[in-house]
Amino acid sequence: MKSNKSGEQEAWSRRTFLKIMGLGSAGSALALTGCGDTDIVNNVDIEVRKEKVEPNVDPQDFVRPGIAIYYASTCRQCPAGCGIHARNREGRVLKLEGNPASPVNRGRLCPMGQAGLQAHYNPDRLTKPMIRKGGKLTEVSWAEAENALKKVLGRRNGKLAWLSGAVSGHHAALIRTYLDVAGSNNSFVFDTLPPAVGHAANEAIFGHAMPKYDFDKAALILSFGADFLGTWMSPVHFAGEYGRFRAAPRGTLVQIEPKMTLTGANADRWIAIRPGTEGYLALALASLLVEDARYADRVPVEVLDSIKDADIEAIANTTGVSVDRIHRLHQLLTQRSPSLVLSGSSAEGAEHGSETANAILLLNVMLGNVGKTILPRSKQPFPDLAPKLGGWSELRAFLDGLNSGKFDTAVVFGSNPIYQAPKSLGADKAFAKAKYRVSFSMFPDETTMACDLVLPIYSYLEEWNTAMPAYAADDGQLGLQQPVMNPVFGSDGPRGFGDLLLGVLTNMDGRFKKWKDYESYVMDALFTMRPAMVKPPKITVPGQTEMEAFRQGVLSTGFVRLKTASAGKLTAKVRPVQLPKAPKEDGGHPFHLVPSPRLGLWDGRHANLPWLQELPDQLAEVVWDSWVEIHPATAKKLGVITGDVVSVTSSAGSLKAKVVVFPGVQRDTVAIPLGQGHTEYGRYAKGIGVNPYHILEAKFDRQTGELATHATRVSVKKVADRGPLVTLANGDLVLESNTSTQAGREIVKTVSAKDFDRTESGKAATRPANKEV
Amino acid sequence: MSDYKMKDIEWAKINKDVLESLESPRKAFWIVLGVCAFLVSLGVAAEIYQYNQGLGVALMNRPHFWQLYISNFVFWIGMSHSGTLLSAILLLTKADWRKPIYRFAEAMTLFSILTAAIFPVIHLGRVWNMYWVLPYPNERTIWPNFRSPLLWDAAAITTYATSSALFLYIGMIPDLAICRDNAKGWRKKLYTALSMGWMGRATEWLAFRKTYVLMACFLVPLAVSVHSIVASDFAMSIMPDWHITSFPPYFVAGALYSGCAAIITLFVLLRYVFRFEAYMTTEIMDKTAKLTFAIAMVWNYLNLSEYASIWYSNDMFEKEVLLEKFFGPYCWVVWGMLLCATVAPFAMAFKKVRHSMWGMFWLSLVLQLGMWLERFQIVSPPLASNHEPWTWAVVWPGLVQLTITLASFGWFTMLFLIFCKVFPSVSMYEVKEMVFHRRKASSRTELEDLDKVKDEMVKLEEKLA
Amino acid sequence: MRKRIKHFLFATYEDFDKARDAIAELKMLDLKEMVVQNIEIYSPIEHPEVEEILGEFHQPIQRFTFFGAISGAIGAFLLVAAAAQSMFTVQPQGGKPVIPLPMDIVITYEGTILIGVLSTLAAFFIYSGMPRSLKKHYNEKVSEDQIGVEVQVLPKHREKVREVLARCNASEIREVTL
Amino acid sequence: MGLKRMLENWSDFRKQDYYEDEPYMWGMSIDLNKCIGCGACVTACYAENNLPTVGKEHYASGHSMHWMRIERYWEEPEGEADIDIKESEYPERGAHYIPMMCQQCNHAPCEPVCPVAATYHTPDGLNAQVYNRCIGSRYCGNNCPYKVRYFNFFDFNTEIPHPLEMQLNPDLSVRSKGVMEKCTFCVQRIRAAKDAAEDEGHRDHIEDGSFQTACQQSCPTEAIVFGNLRDEASAVKQSWEAHEVELNRFEQDKSEDIRGYRVLEELNVEPCVMYLDRVRDTEA
């Protein structure tokens, strides 16, 4: 781009062009053609709250009154990128269903995906652009907003910093292109939940941030806090894998974590462990394993040296897991093969998180799981489109830049650091230092409300885009997004992020006029990509142009598969385990704080969706609130019962919430769920509960610089007597005993896995054979 | 005995005394009436609020779909029982002490049915469609579902309300004629219309007596059926501790119990307010109290045998509810009921208590409180610990429910007082009959002792019948 | 048709015995002279003995009751059974038969009583001759404590009957011509 | 006319299972070995069936409207052949999840108690609730042993802020206050599938799997199987057969380690939802 200054007419070099389209470093030869303009979006006007009788004789395009039409698209409620089918009737999208063809979710969809509709139709969506005038954000016309946007972003500015949430596909490509044009290389990606430490450890050991896991083959999954059914990378995909894993012959799941997650709740054995000590347990297991030459042979000597002769008893003390249990785990690991050892956020959220992940993943190597249950990835054909999940280190860099004055303009898109970041990081103060702040946002979130220019954007159900799943079930999958209905708020309402940015680009460089909007940019890119695709759609109906046929083909599938080179053999590069000395107890702050995310509110981005607020926490069953989970024995010691208000204080701050006496949390640990505590974000989120991230201490993983989310120590004090706590089981009878006993009813019956394997092996009927619509 | 002085009362004085009650009650009457009217208006306001907002404001929920409205319904239906049932039974057994008190007891029946009938209406989610429970012919041939115990309720209560209203009315016609003959102005018109030309002719008297006895024959089994049908609302369900075989007799006994207690309350109240000391004598109170005591013991037996049989059956669900009743969050309701309705009636074993008017007044209120608590503990605790442990919840009635409950007491008392102000609350002609027969009997056997007088009267009455 | 003129004598007595004597005498008179056409006793309370004095009254109210009750039973059963299957489509519920007999018993029972009571009441009105308007000569004392004896006479016998009535200590005698 | 019909069909009207010969009987099978309790089914149900969210206050008073709920129990049932679980201070075997919705009982206790016959049994074995007919006596709710009937204590649907109401599914109504509602096995989807089958000329047969209920469709682990119990080839029928659960019994004649069971079966309500036992590896 920088080299092309000689005028509008000058064509981009082929290389540059591909780069702009996000297709840089593509190995295959791509042809360039023009783009088609078949409008597949229905053209129905939606008159607000007015019923419109459609005559059946002359329906508008793609609308047949009474008949639902399904549009294939991609879910963007979390970075997993599930394929969806959006059910549309009379111009309104009514229901999101999983796309059965998508290998990510195989036709299934999680609660968050379902609730995408409520983000799309949210009554608190921003509809008008806003500009800060006299200290207050005031609604302005689009013309004024676009002027302001042109002024701020439409120039070269090396001090511009761009912070986005997890991005992939053509949004990522377009942002990168813009930053190139604007002459800034300050692009940051921050998303709360993707396990950046784990990715780094994977990268180091297996050569890929996210190798492929084969659950089905595993006889045993030993998971150190990887909540793969709930919040780990791709919940629907892993849940599907889990379903197959559990079919006869049934795999065994052991979960080791300080606070029971959804995955822990489904484990055959859930083991409570003191936060931050998972690495020691892994070390103990490794040291027991290497006593057997079979396992010892798989690791180099220098690694062996670092693990052998671990003091099991000392480790039992440190972790709170009994010696007996450690030996039983060791036994299990030796008996069940192949197995799969996973490391998740609670293990990685320590200052020695990387070392811990390393120790855990080492077990896989020793047990010989590599190549059996951990499979290699092939090379991503278009790295520019690859998912960028980001992490706390990038947020820290962004904030540091703002603090030091290195950046003067901050652009935020799809991220909400002021809400997410601990107060100890000082995100709000750093943000306030920027000269000018721009936000592209659907909602009035905390960060958006602190900006000077707010641009309301389309929901993912209104916009064209592509997205790559954070965990690719099959290599080379690129999800497509298309508008599944006309914009909810009409032509005066929000605009597409892609369109806005493309507009800015067009102003900066006339050659971008080539694409009249983001749709044509995306379609052009896809069409260009065609030779790199597995079986691109061909002309089926006579008279169709190739573009039309292509377009129709890819859009009705909802995703494309890119050709990938077959993956090579996976060789693990192991490093010695270097765990620090076991941490000392802190008398003033005797408890560990676990900020626990859950499938539903996620990291808080879904707190404004009433369906998800009203979906009870899968374990505590609380709705519309925050709470503190305390183990019964600890609660007894503290003299609190469910419903009491306690203050939880760390060195970085304090917050108050009601207690839920909860058996699934380690005795020295208190857990507070993520997702609530918004001070902005619309009627459904604002003012509810607390955000445990706010009191996290500024501790970081030593190797990656990621925030050590599970390393904060707190003290707990009762401040008020019992108040009502809203749970799915809404009664005092349940709350008082807090056991939710079945009272001898046998409502949930249990059999042993042995019996299950004996009676159900080879029973076809247990596998549903549903054909998809 | 004061009772036997009753024969000395001149018939003209009876007319005068009773008719005076229509004109000049004590000041207490107006005060009580005012309080009741106020309570009723509160209740109306609560209902309007509930109607507009939805039933949720009553703070019922899942699993507590039913609460105070239903227990009040059962309470008031129960209270209605003693009036007509006792009046009819005593009529058929020719117990003449019934005569001064049966009129207001029957009025009590009618008004408690009218009060009870309000509750299903208030209770309904869509009151405006309530007429759908009526079996009226319609073009879509949609009929109500007669399999539902609620429909049986509707049928039984309609029959009961109609029959007891007619029973009350028929029994009142001779008295209405007396009123007509002594009244002026609007009352004259009212009584003329209502007495329908009664003149006391022999034809009328004979038809009257026959009709009255025949109706009494119907009313006794009807009253028994009504409350056992109300019991089937619970007994026909599948809920633990509702689905109990002994519920129908238990409900009937409980109904009679609370009804008798209510008769005692109103007895004392009327006696005081309308100065009926000469008619509502200690002797009658004594007999009523003994009857109440007997019924209380029947109820107790059925109640305790219910507990015993649940315990003995060892059914998981029912036993759970039973334990929850005694030791769970609703336990004070159950213990309160046992205190008020099981222990308190033993006070009536003492003559001193039975003969103290105000003593009986307060005691009867305690008994009624006990019976009210009984109705609450029938409805709520089983819902709180039902089959599905996940839905177990304790819910206490909200302000709206309590207000409407209170208003129902006001409404009942208000109707009752207005009735007593408009219609003779003591049956004049029957008191005259009593005086007549007793005078006749005593004049014949002046020297014989009282027991013989009684025997004589019984024989005489048998002969007359 | 010419309206027949009726003559009545209406005497009131202080108690029933006196009235009974008066009627006995009237009857004696009647046997000899055929003067009395109709005697009616008015009383403030019921005197079951009047049938002995005045002869049997034909009032088969119980028959009404019986047939009323029977038809009530049949009617209620038919209503319930027919309603259960005459929904625009039959609506089976809870695995129970469409026409469940046990449940019909209750409604049948209530129907029996309701119609029984109502027909009894109808019989009452038929045989007591009510509702009607008050007779002109009705003495309000009757509703208090006096017994009234009403005799319908031919004008020519009026004096004789009046004498009999007065002889038995009538407190008041009214003459009425209708 | 009514009388004539009654007399002619007397024996029909007196028999217990009136719909014996119908081609459809919808049933479900839920595998608790696979159910992870994530709540996808619950949210899918909200989306499909126009369920209102009630907010914190109303939820607190027990007025929530989820037709489907996931119950979570901690306690290990008695008699479990298990090891050292009792002395542990943690629920080491995880939670006990069970999705609970209307069991579409064949002998539904809720049906006969409705005073206006607003709930009745459809020929395809569904326990139907006619919203328009309901007067809100709530007797059905009390008589449901599973407590899966939901009453509209308020007019929740009039309070949906714009534009959220645009999401409402026109295939079924929204319910007003004072009306009972419950899981319908997505009756609108069943009707659509039936219509489609009829258009294709086979009135008595819908191909198994040609449609799904919303909960089944979203279930990430495919724990929910739905279909026609009268269709021998259907997955659900096969699952019932494989697990030796028969519809019209209140006590199954099978050995304990065969996993099929129905909740509160002993009440003899003949639920059409079969659950498969949760499984735990006792050696882990």
C-alpha cells in the first residue's frame, strides 16, 4: 500500500490486492474477476408493531407468507464460530438453529448462540451515532458522525491504537488493511476467555496453539480445569465430542480444579485442588509415571531430571489432594490408554501459569497421547483470516501505550476493557488519557460510553462477513456471515462495521471505490479465493453466471472449506518443568479467589440478554445476580449461610455479594462468577451484581505476561444477614438445606460405567439417527 | 331454669321484642357494620389491583398454585354447614331448643356460602371467562368438563346455596307475614311481596309443614355431600397428603365443627346487639356447646387417624409431607391448629365455661381460628413439599391475599348484620309454638318434675306429627 | 258469567280451644241446617289438629318431591354423559373413559337434590294457594296471637252463624261480602 | 343427536385408551449419560415457544416461565455401588442433571381436573393445553406430579420492549395473564411435519427425524431423542425397546442395570418421556 501513491487509476499490485483481501501468502494461484450483485437479502419492510398482510399472489423476493426461509450464517456470540441456520419469516429472523453441515457444531447450538437473537433485537442497541459534546455523549446525525469519523480516522496517524475483541476472517483483514493505510502498527486484540497461556504452551510444545483433540479415541480425559463443555474455546463442538466420548465403550473423565465447572459437574471424578498448585500435581503424576521406563523413555533426559523424585507428600499438602488420590490418578493414567490431558484456565491462571501448562501437557507426551488423541494441524492457507484471540498482554500493551502517551487516538471494536480489566490495571484512567476515542459498538457498554465518537454497528445477523472458528474442527474452515434480515432499525439506524471502515478507506485511497460496500468486498474476496476452495460451487442452473452460482452455493452452505496441505507428523518439543517453590499462605487474605466464567453470560458480554440472565447458572442455579460460592465447611467456620451478604476483599479492592454455600468449591477458595457488575450496558445488565475481575491483583504470568486470573488472595467477612437469593429452585426448603436432595425419589438414577458398557455396547438405538432438515 | 320461663312470654311480646330488633339495635351494631364495610372496601380495592395486574400480586407461585383463596373457600363452605345441617337435623329429631337459634344459623349458612362463592371467582386467572364452567348450550357444543372435582363443587354449591336459601326463605314466610302486618313504608312493601299472601290459613300451614320437613330431608344428605365434594377437590388429586381417603368425613366433621363455633359466636353477638336475652338462653347455649364438643371430638378422631394412617402406610411422599407439616417451616400453623382446635375445646367440658356467654364467645373464636389454620395447613404444606423435590418452596400469602381474607370476614359479618336488621333473626312463630306447647304441657302436669315434662312434650310432638 | 257474590264471617278468638269449640258448634249447626259452605282456620302457629276438625286436606307434595328427584337424577346423568362426548370432538382425558360413570354419580346426586327441592317448592306453592293477595277481611291480630275462623255462608244464614261464633267468646267478628 | 351418538358408541366411550389405534404417539428419550446440563435446550425453548423472561423480581416470587428446566441434584442416591463417596467433603461424582419438562403423560393427572376441559389428550398422544379455553383455575398445576405447568401470573408478553417482540414466533400464540401453559413437544413443528407428510400423500407416517423439537435440535451432545413411539423404525421407539421400557406400565419388568426409567413412574401416569440412567465410572 505504502508504495502506491501515484493516483487512483493505478492498479494495486496483485500481491497487495490479495493482502487487502486477507488472502496474503496464499499458496495457490488466484484469478481476479468482478463481483456480482444479486441481492439475496429479502426486501421486506418491517413496520414496527404493525401487522402487514402479505398477499400470497405477489410475494416479495424470498418471502412467502407463512413459510419460513433459512439463511445459513455463522454465530459470533463467542469466538467458536458455529455454523447457524437463521429461520426467517415475513422478513424477521425468529430462531437460530445449528447448521448441520458445519463440522464445528454439527447442527447444534448453545444457549449463547440461541440468544444471539436477543443481541440482534436488543432494545438497548445503539441506533444513533453519538459524539461527546461538552462532556456528554449526544446523538448526532450520520452525516455529522461520518465527518467526525473521516477527521479522526481518515488520515495517516502512527499514534493511532486499535483494540478489538477476538477477530478473524475479513474483519481482521480489513482492520489490518486500514491500519496499514493509516500507517499505524498498533493493533491489539483483547478477549477475556481464550486461554492465551495455554495457547502459548501448546505452541511451544506441539507447534500449534490449538492442536486437534480426538475425544472419541480417548479412554480417559484428565482435565486440569479445562471447562471444555462450558467456556473453553468451542463449547458446542467439544460437547458433541464429549457425547461421542461417552458412548459405549465409555470414556472416563477426571476433572481437577478449584471450583467445579460445567465440565467438572459431568466428571466421573471431580477433584478439588488449591488454585495455582495444579502444576505440582502434574509434576507428582509425572514423577510417578517415570518410574516406569515405558513412560520415561518418551521424554529427554533433561526433562526427566526435572521431574523425578518429586515429594508426593509435600505435593499432597500443597495441593490439598490426598496422597492416596494421587496414586489412584497415577494408576488410572497407566490403566486407561490412550488418554488426553488438558490444561485449562484455572491451572493457567497463576503467575507460574506457563510452567504449570507445560507440566500438564508434558503428561500427554509421557503417556504417548501425541499422535493418538492429540493430532497435528495442517498449515493455514490464509493466515490473515486466522482467528486472533488476543489476551491480557495485548491489553496491557494497549493501556501502557495510552498511559505513556505513545498513542493519542484509541479505537475500540468488539472489546470492553473498562468493564473487563481489573481496577489495578487502571484501564479507565489510561483510556481517559487518549486524545480521542472512537468506538464501534452495538451496545452502550462501559468502554463505549467513555468514548468521544460512538458508531452504532450492525449485529452479526445484519452484516456480511467471514469468520474462522477459534478451534477448527476441520482445518481450513471459513464461516460465512450474511444478513439474515434487513437491519432492525432501518436505514437510519446502525451501519455495518465493514461498510464504515471501507468508507474511511475509500476516502483515504480512491482505489477502494472498487468495492461499493463491504458485501462486495467480502464476495469479491471469496470469489477470488475460489481456486483455493474444496469443491467450489459450480453453475447448476442454465443462464446463471459463475458468480451467481458461486454466491448461491457458498451462501446456502454457510461456510467454505479451504484446501490445506495434509498435516505432517506431530512431534512434541518438551521442556523441563520449572515450577517455583510452593507458595506460602497469606494470613491476611486466607482465601483464593476464582473468577468463574460460565456458558451463558460468558465474560459479561451477554449480560444484556434476558434469556441468558434468566438461564440459571448450571451449578449454583442463581439467576439475575452475582454470588460468592463458599464451601460448606468454610461457611460454617465463617458463620455464614446461603443468602448472607459477605464482603470479599483483596489488596486491590473489595466487593459485596450474597453467599451460596456450595459444595463444589475447594475449601480455601471462594468463587465469584463472571458476567455481572455492569455499570452501563442497558437495562438488563446495568446495576446487577459484581465483577470479580475488578478486585484482581495485578499479577501476571511470568512468561507470557497474561493476567494471572486465579492468583488473587482475598479475605471474606460477613456484612449483612440473609436476604433473598433468586434461584431456579426458588424455595427456602432448598436453600436452607442447600443440598437439593432427591429425597429418595430416584429422579436421577445412576449406574456404573461397567454396567453401562456391558448392557449398551453395540446398541444402535442409543445413537440418535436424526436426519437434518 | 330460665328456659322454662319461656312459656310465660306473651305471644304479643314475642312479636314486639323481635320486631323491635329490626328497628333499634345497640350502638355496637353500627360500629361493627362500619368496620365491616371498611374491610369490604379494602378487599374490593385489593381485588381491583389483582384483576388489573394479574394473579401474581397475590404471591402465589409454582408450586403454590393454590393458597389462601382456596383455604378460605373451604373455610367458608365449612362454616356454612352447621346452620342448615343442624337446623334440618334438629327439625327432623324434633329438638325444640333449635327454635330460637335456627333462623340466624340458616342465615349464617347462606351468607357463608355467598362469601365462599367469592373465592373461586377471585382465585381464577381469567375471571371474565368464568361463565365457561356453566353447562350452557352453545353452537360449538363445548361443555364444561364434568370430570373435574371443581365442577362437582360448582354443582354442589349451586344446589346447596339454592336449597338453603329456599329453606331459609320458606321457614321465614310466617314471620314475614308478621312483619308485614306490623310494618310501614318500604318495609311494608318488601314484606308484603316476600310473604306472598301468607295468612296463616290451615291449608297453608299444612302444606308449609310438609314442605319444610321434606326439604329438611334433602338438606341433611346434601350438606354432607357438599363438604365431601369440597374434600374431593383435594382427595381426588394425586398430590401427597391431599390424596387421602378419609378426607370427605374429615371435612364434614371439620365443617360442622367450625360451623358450630360460628353459631356460638353469632349467638352471643346477636344476643347482645339485639337484646335477645329472653330467647337465647343459657340453656340453649349449653346444648349448643355440648354439641360442639361432641363434633370437636369426632373431628379430632378423624384428624389423628389421618396422621396415624399416613404414618402406618409408610408412603414416602405422604410421610415426607407429614413430617414437613410438623417440623417444617409451616409447623407453627399445624401446632397452632392443634392447640386451638384439639386442646381448646376441652374447656367446654366445664359447665362454668358453657354457661358464660362471653367466655363461649372468645372460645368460639379460638376454635374458628384453629379451623382456619386447619384449612391453611391442608392447602399449603403439601404443595410446599410435593412429589418433585426440585420445586419445593415455602411461600407465605402476600398482602393482597391477606387483605381479601380479612375482607371476606367483613363481608360475611356485614351481610349477616344487614340481614338481621331487615329480617327477624329469631323465628317468632316457632318460638310461639315452643311457648304454646310448653305452656300446655306444664298446665297439664303442674306437679310433675321437669323430666316428665320433657317426655310428655316429646310424646305430644310425636303424636302431632 | 255473572259473578257470584260470596258472604264471609270472620271471627277471631283468643286461643285455639275456643276456636275449636266454635267450629264444633258450627258443624252441629251445619248438620241440621246446611248453612256453612266452607270453614277455614287462621292461626299464628301451626295446629296439626285442624285436620281432625276440618277433615283431610289433599296435598300430595311428596309425590312432586319423588318425581322431581327422579327426573333430576336422570336429567343430570344425561347432561353429564352427553356433555362428555358432545364436544366438537371427543376429548379423552387422563386415560379415563370418555363417559366415566363414577364421576357422574356426584353430579347425578346433586341433580337429584336440586330438582327434588325445586319441585317440592313448586308443590308447596300449588297446594298452599300462594302467592296470593291478602283477603280484605284478614285480621292482623291473627299473625300475633289470635285464632281466626272464616266461614262462608249464604246471606240468609248470616245471623245464625254470627250468633254461634259470638257465643264462643269471639273477640271480634267481621262480615265481608265479596 | 348427542344422545343417539352416545348410545351408538357406548362401548367406545367406555373404553380407557380411546386412541389405541392412532398412528402417532410422540415420545422422547433423554440420555442422562450424555446430558451435560448446559441449558441449550432451555434457551432454545424460550426462542421457539415465545416464552417471556420475567426478570429478577418475578423470578424470585416463583413466576418464571421456562417450560423446560434442568434440575441439579448433589446427593448420590442411596444404594449406589460406589466407593468412598460418603466421607468426601466434595461432590466428587459431579452433579446430577435432569432436564424436566412436560412428560406428556398418557394418563395425565392434569387433564381430568380442568373444569373447562382446556387440557385434554390429542390423538397423537400429546397432553394439549388450549390457551383460549383456559380460565386459570390452576388445578392442573397442582395435580401435576412433575410441576411442569407454568402459569401466567402476569401479562408478561405485553411488556416486551421494542424491538424484542419482533423475535416472537408467529407459529404459536403468546399467552395472556391468567392462562396455564406448558411444554407442547413443539406441537407447531409436529403440525407442520404432519401437514408436509399429508401433502406428500402419507397421512399416517412421518419419516423419523424429518423434524425435531427445539430442545432436541439444540442439544450439543444429542442426549434428546424425539419421535413416534408407534413407529417401529423410529429411533425413540428403538431406544425404548432397547432399554425395555413399556409405555403402559407403572413398574417395568426389567433388570436394574438396563438404563431406561421414567420419573415417578409408580404414580401410574404413563409418562411419554423415558430417561436413561446417568453413568459414572466407579473405578475412577
